[in-house]
Amino acid sequence: MSGHKAREGGKTPAADPTLNQLPQTFVVKYLGKRDARGLWGIKHTRRPVDSMVAAAKGSKGQPPLVLPLVKLTVSTDGVKLTGTNPSAAVSGDKKKRQTEVTVFHPIETISYGVQDLVYTRVFSMIIVRESEQIIGAGQNMQHPFQCHGFVCDSRNSARRLTYVLAAAFQEFSKLLKEEDEDKDKNSGCPGGQTKKRISFKKFAIDLRTPEQIEQDLKQPESEA
């Protein structure tokens, strides 16, 4: 499977053409990040999201977290997060409080995105960290997948964010294909290394509604 994979559900870009307009910016609360165990699928965001929500609500005697507001901008290049310096709020430094911190996730490092089926205002995405390692069991182990969670102002906003990121994936895949076709024409070597680069870019956005996802999860697996 290469390029963009999407499952339809709810309002579509055909019904709302603005969903395909890029870039688009959303104001969200950053829920946090947790390690994920896989590249795609609600099963790999379910536990991380539960953990982040529990931490945000306060658990084990800890007070609820004050989630930072961030601007999340989706473009064909990736996802940019812009917010104020979180340490400044703690220190009370008014000058630093105005400092903006930007984190950018290139689109080729985002492997999956979905509106959560339990917390329907939450959108989560899995980031692939190619070089990062964690220490465990006395040895280095590769753990490249990380789930990031965002709380939108409404269920519809989370839905819209899902579709907009899908549009970015689709446009990026299209640009890659056109770029590599041009390279093949110029080099006279169709099907060369550039084709491998396209096949490596794999994205999955689940565009089903939370209700549809939940219903699908309840269905017994077939042996097809």
C-alpha cells in the first residue's frame, strides 16, 4: 500500500470544498504524547489517548493538568505547532511568556491520524521517529512510534482536522508522484530509485465516524 489510505464517513470534502484548502490552522489544546506500539490503527492510539486523558484529568492524587493552547497548522509540508513557552508560565517571567515555541512534524513522518472514538473532541496522530531510541531491559531498543493527542473545541472541529490532514496527505502524495515522474523522464530510467521513495511514503487517515469505528471493532474478524 502506498500513498493515502482513507475510509469515508460523515461530511466529505465533496460536501464542503473548504476541507481541501491548505494551509489551515486550528486552535487546540495539546493533550501530550505517549509511545505507540504500531504504525497505523485505532488500536495503537487507544491506550496512549486513554493515558493522556487520565493524566490531564488528574490521577493518583495529582491535580488536573492545565493543557497549553497551541495553533496547529496543516499544510502539504506537514503539521506545525505554535504555542507560548510552557516553562515561562511556571516561572512567571512575563518577557519569556510572550516567546513562541514552534515544533514542526514533516508530513512524511506522520503515519496515522484519527478522531478518537471515546473522546470525540480528541484528534490523535502517530509520528515516526526514525533515529530515536529508548533504553529498556539493559539494552538499546528501537521505539520509533509516538502518539500525539490534541483536544479540539468541538467534535466537529476534530472531524474537520481529520479531513484537512487527509487532504494534505493526498496533495503531498500527488506532488511526490509528479516530481518522480519528471525525474524519470529526465533521467530516462523509469521505475528507478524514485519509485521506491514513493512506495515508502505510507499514510493512513481513518475518516469514519467514531460510531462507525466502534461498530467495526465489534465485528468478528473473518478469515478472508
